[in-house]
Amino acid sequence: MTALSTIDVDWAWSKFEPSAQTPWDLRAAGHLFRRAGYSAPRQQLIDALDRTPGEVVEEWMAVDREDESFRQQISDLVQATLGTGNVHQLSAQWVYRMLNTPVPLLEKMTLFWHGHFATSAAKVDDAKLMLAQNDLLRRHALGDFGQLLQEISRDPAMMIYLDSVSNRKSHPNENYAREIMELFCLGEGNYSEQDIRELARCLTGWEVKRKKFRFNRYQHDGGTKTVFGKTGKLSGEDGVRLVLDQPSAPQFIAGKLIRFFVMDEPEAPRSLVDPLAAELRENSLRIAPTVKRILSSNLLFSAHAVGRKVRSPVDLGIGFLRALEGSTDAFALSESLRKLGQGLYYPPSVKGWDGGRSWINSSTLLGRSNLVRHLIDNPKTRFGKKSLVDHLHEQGVKSTNDLIEHFETLFFAVPIPSDVKDRIATLYRSSSGSIEERTKEAVHVLCTLPEFQLS
Amino acid sequence: MMTRAPSAFLGLFSLAIATSGTAAEGGSPAKFFPPSTVAYAELPNPQSLVSTIFDHPLRERIESLQPYKTAVQTPGYRNFEVGRSFIETHFAMSWREAIANFAEQGISVGFDGATNGVALIIRGKDANSMELFRDKLVDLARFGDDSQDIRSGEYRGITAHQIKKARLAIIGNRMVVTNNSDLGQAILDRLIDGEGDSLADAPRFQAARSERDAGLTAWAYVDVKAIRDSGVADQFYQDQIDNPVLELLVGGIQSSLNQTPYVTAGFSATATGLGLHVGLPHQNDWVPEHREYYFGPAGAGRGPALPETKETLFTLSTYRNFSEMWLRSGDLFGDQTNDEFAKADANLTTFFAGRDFGEDILGSMQPEVGFVAVRNDLSDQLPRPTIKVPAFALVMKLREPETMTRELRRIFQSLVGFLNVVGAQNGQNQLELDMEKLDGGVQLLTSTFVPEEDDRESTQAKIIFNFSPSIAFAGNRFVVSSTKSLARELITAPQPSQTAIQDNTQAILRADALRNLLHDNRNQLIAQNMLEDGNSRQEAEAFIDLLLTVVGYFDNASVRLGNADGRLDVELQIQLAP
């Protein structure tokens, strides 16, 4: 495998051309579905093979919102959630949405922005505000990053989370100004302390009153400020715009998108990021074209990407169910995700989730195993409205080998070693208990393999 | 003497004897059980019970529901049907015909304290039917895994079968099934000889039997004294429950069970509903002084008659002297519970502006207490909450209305102020206090949540907009309500002609209001079902609509606790909609 630092960048970002070595087959389709959304049912993978990978991605990119009927269903759920005022119910509601969305890429991107503009309900403690922010992230998930940044800067949940609820000219709060540069837009080393102080002055007068953004002109510092070398009586919007204008902004976002979609590590070299950053800038920071390019690229289907990400808890739980057409108790699943470190609406800090290897440790490994076990044992979990065995039977799974092959296609980025397959087959045959119990046991074992933890 | 082995209840039996001559025909099956029987139940006409349930018009309505049709298509139900068909084919008759033949004249069951055995006597149509029944049962056992365990023996010329631990014999048109040989022999002796001391001769059983109502579907008797004397449930018979809620619910009954000789239960199932009546002899002096709060002095405490309200969901009328219970908590509960009482007392005393909670607050009320819950009609109200909660109120009488009205009014004002201060610190909506004086000396103190400017017209408001905490006074009548409309309705409603009901406690849940309440929250319930069960919107709607439909088949459910004429009665009723 060519080292990432010496990779042919033009080839990397060119449209994926299937070859004998990297064919467009069920395994490749499974990989694309996992990266662009979640693991998908076998039939969806088979259907995808009728088109080129580029056409599949093109179709996904054409849909930037769910259909009316699904949105109405979710709207009803949202109203019910707000009626309870229970912030924890929000997580369950989002789990339900992820499990049932007809547009997985949109949810995946919403989750990406949730981790990027991390805001925790543990501090905000207001279901309505958290939901409003989530809607904002979804609305702009594949849209204009500049507009998203402007709006998130005035988002009450974000302002509460980063203590900018009352940013007065006499005591400018530098918290948000620092995070917008370090974590949201530019990355370390691309700004000075002076820029932070001056941007904080621009943002003075931005307050949250009665859970809404309010500009208090009396608390706004109307004096002259200098941000990134630009001087004037800059407003908050001007300050955010100046941040967006920095050359490092598209670099930073493109780098994060590569890490999210392509590989956890190593960090993509500058040479690989530059073309995407240039494309972002050319498209006025519109996200969709860059995401499309990543998902259609040779790099995504290369050895640099396949199996080079660790399954996040969300990918694990939601992907497991979606691939098996499953439904379950969304409250229980959201609680399990929280225990595994990816509580929806509850990112651990303003830095969001570290992801990658941090998903795996001795405690979470056991937790991930338990999550699968709980899912298959929970009487509320159904697969295609049926039991696991009936569903698998309907999918043509008639033997242990079929079962292993089926799961390998749906979930495994790297092949399962043959001796492991043999051991699972032996275990299945030698186990006592009903077919249902033995199948569950075999599924559980498959989902605890080290190979399963990779995406 | 009864020995401790509740496991003797486990495992039923099979054994059959056919004989043409029997000494016992007719009469109560109790005469075949030994006098040491401590629990006995009989179902005189199983056919009638089956017919009441399965021929009820409600069955047809339930079967016409789509969710029912879906349910009978599930693999689990299909498996059950296959099993049932197999057994019906084996017996060459439907299961209903089987009950009509093999249990035509009743089923009785008893637990014998002397042997720790359980026995069942099934009385069928005739001897031939019972022989057939036995043969088919033995065949079934041979067909299964029990073929190695089938044995036969003889007792006084009667052949018996044993399958594993179960023994089965037939005598005339009766089948005796037991898990204990000694008990089986004792019953067979009485069946063959037609004599011998029996449960039917026991004085306590005779006393219980004489009080039995006619027309019951099933009747049961428990010899409480024998159980108590045996010491098998000493913990149950301790005088202390050590749980305040349980104490309030069953404290008085517990005292009675510590002394009463027996308990009977009668169950009735008719086309109009189900009823369960549990009765026991009771004397007022069995209730210790520290539990006087429960039944009142001389056991004369009665729940108050409550005024009529619209869309009533639930009413509870009871006699409980809460003040006395609070102050006697040291006698009623253990140390740990009393520590909690002490903490609660200190907090509540602060909450009630320094007035002693047990003495001054609870003590200012008479022990006749009513609780009313009604559907909260929010159709004309804005902001309107997404989740609709029923309005509820406590209806009481003050001991000294002249002084307490003013005190309670002031406490209410302080409370509202306190809640506003705490609410303001947490960004909660504020309460607006108001007072009205109506005709007849009626005073109404209300508090209403003030919506945010943007929420004034909301139809999806927060749950708190279900509430407008209020109190009302009229003479010695005092109402504490979750809404001002219910407070107004209760305090201005015409008072019932009787001041008290006949019972210590009576509770009624009305299905029509429950159905309306569920319907008000239909969207919420659907959403909850989607999230909890992973259902699609369509599936969740079907489930919730089924729930609403099923609730619509009922009229009300009630429970009453009465003590009069040396008896304590607990009665549960479920009435179907006409």
C-alpha cells in the first residue's frame, strides 16, 4: 500500500473506478453505505450494484431532506418530546429518527455537526433549545458552512453552553471567540490571542433572553476592532465572516470531513486536504460538493479507507438494526449509546467526541458486546417485524455458513479469518438450545469479533 | 397439624380408577376433604363460566378488531392452536365439549395442612365420561416423555394411576387428582364410605359456608386461624407493616387478619361484569388503639359523600385520621421509617410557615377525606398543554373553620410566593395569585401560571399549564385542587343529601372519562409507543386505538372496604359498558 504522504492526490480524489483488485461488489457497496450512513440491508446493497458508485452517491446528494410523510411523523414525535420537557427523551427521539430515516447521509452529517459544534444538554438542560439546534444542524448539514457558522453563533443552546449568554462590552467573554477559531473553524496555530480578544469584542451585546437570541446594542462594543488584520467598527457578524474568510477555514473543515468519512488515522497530509479545501472555497463553503467528492473517490474505496475507522457506538447500534431491518426500544438504545460514550445530545466536551481508537477500551469492549446482546434479547426488538431467525431465513440464511457470509457482507470491512469462521460454525453446531438461541449466540459472537469493531 | 412445605403445591398429578359403586352422590365436595384442609375452593359450574366469557357479545367485538386478527396470525398463537387441535383430536371433542363432559358438575380443590397435599375433585357428566377422560390422559402421558413414569396400583379395590408425582383415581363420576398419597387415600375413604370427619363438619368452615351468597361463580375459604396457629406466616402476622402507604391502604385489615378465624372469597362473572368479594369476621376491639386512625372510634369511621362533578375520572372517599396516624407514627413504624417521618415533619413544618404539620395542618382537617379526579377540559384554554393531565382535588372539612380559613389562606399565599421565588431562580413560569368571593360565603383562592409572551396562544404548551393550584372554602368545607375550575365546581356544587357513605372506603374509576383522557393524549401515547416499542406510526396508532376501544367496553371499576355487623368486606367490581 502506498504511504498516504506519497499518494497520487489526483487519483485519490478522482471518481472511483472499480477494478479487479477493488471491484464494485456487495462488500464495496456495504463499505459505501457504512461511511455515508449506516450498514444497510442486503437487498439495498444488491440494488446499489445496478448503478455505478458515482450514481449511488449522486442519488443521495440529490436528497437533502426527508419526505413529507416522514417529516410529519418526526414532527409529531418532536411535539410529544417537547410536551414532556424531558431532555433525555430527545436522545430516544433522535435514535428513532436515525433508525427510520430514508436519508441516512443527512443524519450522518447532522451527527457530524453535532460532534463538531458540540453542545451538551447536561448544561443547557432545555429540550426546546437543544432540539432547535439539532434542526439547525440538519437544515445546513449539507449546505452553506458560512451560514451554519453565523447561525450557530447566535444559537441560544450554543450560547448557553459556551457562556456567551450575556457578553457585555465591559467584560467581553472570550470563550466563544476562542472556540470558533480553535475548534469550529480554523484549528490551533491559525489565530492569535489578539484575534480572540478582538473577536470577543465584536460579539459583545449578543445575549440570550427568554431562550432567544437578542442583540443588546447598549452592551455592544461599538469601537474600532482589528480581527485578522481587518480594522473597523466590526459587528459580531463581521467578526464571524472574517474568521470564515481565513484560508485555514476550508483546510480545517476538509480535514475533519476526511477524518470523518475516510480514516481515523493517520491524519491526512496537507497535500491530500488542499484539493478539497480549494473546492470548498470555490463552492463558497458549500458542504455537499465536497462530501460528494469524498464519497465518490478512489481514496474512499482504497486500502487507506476500508477498515480504517473504528465503529462508533452509533454506527454499531443503529447500523446493526438498520442492516437487519430492525426496530427496538429507542429509550433503551439511546441509554446504551450514552453508556458507550456517545450519548446523543450529550457530547463529553466542547471538543466533541474524539472518535477513532478512543471508542475502544476494556470497559467499552464489554459494553459493545452487551449492547448487541441486549438488542437481540430485547423482546421489543424485531427484525423486519419478525424474530431474528425468521428474518434471517427470509434473507436466505439457511445454514451457519450462510449466517456468517450474510453478516460478513453486511457488517465486516475486513474478512473474517477462516479459522474464526470454523470456530463459530462449530460453536453453533455443538450448542444446545433452540435454533433461535443458537442463532442469537452466533450473531453475538460475530459482533464481538475484533474485525467487527472496524468500519 | 400443618407442616411447612409450600412446595407441596407444586406438581399436579394423574391417576385413575374406575368403579361402579360409590357411597357418595351429591352434596358439597367439602365433605370429601379432611377437616385439616386449610384452603378450599369450588367452581360449581365451569361450563357457565366458560359460556359467560366465550359467548359474551364483547368477544365478537374484540374478534372483529384488526389487532386481534393480526395477533391470531402470529407464530406463537398458531403454535398454540396446533397444540389445542392436537389435544382436541385426541379427545375427539372440542375443548368446550370436554369441559361440559368432564367437569359438568363442578371442580373443587383443597390444600391439606396435615399432609401438605393438594387435591382436586372433578365431577363429570357420568362415570363413562370420566373413564374416557382418564384413559385419554394416560394415553397423552404415554405419548409424551412420561411413559416411563406411569404406574398403577390399587387401594381398597380401586385401581389408581401415578404419573410422576401425580396420582389420579376415578370413583363414579368423580375424578380425584392429588400430589399426596395420604391425602388421596383420605379423600377416597370418604368417597367410598360416605362418612368420616370432613371439612364440611369443621365449625369454622360451617360458619363461613352459612354466609355464602347464592349464585356465585366460584367460592373459596381459607382457615386463617389454622394458618396463624401453625406459624407458617409469622412475618405476615406481625402487627407492624413499616410502609406508610401500605399501612394507609391495609393497616386495619392487617389487624383484623391477626384475629379473624377465616376468610372467604366469592367470585362472580356475569354478562354485565366481574365481581370479587372477600369477607372475614371482624370485631372493632381487634384493632389496636394506635390503628384507630383507620376505622375511627368504635370502627364507625365512614368516608364522606362527594358532590357530583362533570367528566369524573376517579373518586376516592375514605375515613383516615391522617393527623392521628402522623402523630402515632412512632407506634406504627420502625426506626428507619420514623427517621424519615421526622425529616418530613421538619421540612413540612417549614413549608407550612412554621405550623406543625401533624398537629396544626393535618389536625385541622376532619378525618373524612375525598379525592376527586376529573378530565381536564382544556379545549377553550390557551396556552393549551401538549400532555393533558386530569384535574384532581382533595375535599375535606375543617374542624375550626373560623380560625383555619384565615390560616390556610395565608399559608396558600405564602406557598405561592415561595414557589414563585424558587421558580424565578430556575427560569420557571410565575404564578399569578387571585381571590374571588362568591355567594354563600364561598371563597376561592387561585393561582395561574403566567405564560411567556410567545406562548400565550400556544396549543403545545408545557405540562404546567394543566395546573392552576387553588383552594376554596365554604363554611367548614375545604377544597385543595390542581385547577381553579375543579375547585370552583366542587365548592359550589350542591352538597349530597347524605353526609357519609356506608363504607370506610370506596373508590370508583370510570371508563368513559378514562377513555376521553386517553383520547386527549392520543398523539402523546402514539409517540411514546413508537419510541418504546420501535413501532411505526401506523402500528402505534393501531395499538393505541385498540387500547381506546377496549377501555370503551368497560363502564367502571370500583373497590369498597366496609366494616359492619361483625364483618369486614372488601369488594371489587368491574362493570362492562351496556
